[in-house]
Amino acid sequence: MFGLVKNSEGNVAISNRIFETLLYNLFLSEELVDSKEYDAGLQARNQLF
């Protein structure tokens, strides 16, 4: 509908560099928030302040 992805020789490809960057950052941030390192950092931060 919005033209975010396209079919490139049978593979999915992002059609716009801006959307590619936004989606990449979204997936990275979701993975980071779900990681054990992030949880440990939050707990350590709460002990310092």
C-alpha cells in the first residue's frame, strides 16, 4: 500500500533508503530492549542513582 517493500528477483527489498534506515533501527532497538545486557544495565543504573 505504501510502497515500503518491493520484489527483487524473488527476494524482499526495501524500496526507499529512508524506510530501510527506519526499519533497521526499529529492529535493532527491539532486539536491544529484549536483551539481558539491557536489563543488567537498567539494574546497575538504578543502583547508582
